[in-house]
Amino acid sequence: MEFDEAQLEGFRTKPKTQFHARQFDELTKKRSEAETLAAEDPTFAELAADELAGIDDQRSALFADMV
């Protein structure tokens, strides 16, 4: 799922949504690391796919909370 970067930037600056925005950013970082790991080592691809699905669910929930 794609998220509107301009909207996320607004969430990062509003005190009411800053905490969730930081959590969202941390999950985005973890997602990138999992994608890299899966690409570098195929033995981790299945594990990474499960992790990516969980991260995507968490990011979607956080985004919905901020909107």
C-alpha cells in the first residue's frame, strides 16, 4: 500500500500525531531492512514475506489512526 508522503509529513509536525508518525517511520525502516534481507538471502524470503505482511498491517493501522 502506498501512503501520501505529503500527508505523512503533516502528521510528523502535528503534536497530536507525532508519536504515531515516528512509529510509522520505524516500521518503514524495518520493512526496508526485511526487503533487503529477502533479496540478499533467498532462504529468508518466506520469513521476510511474513514479516512484511505484519509490518504492512501495522503501518496501515497507524496511518488510519492518524487520519
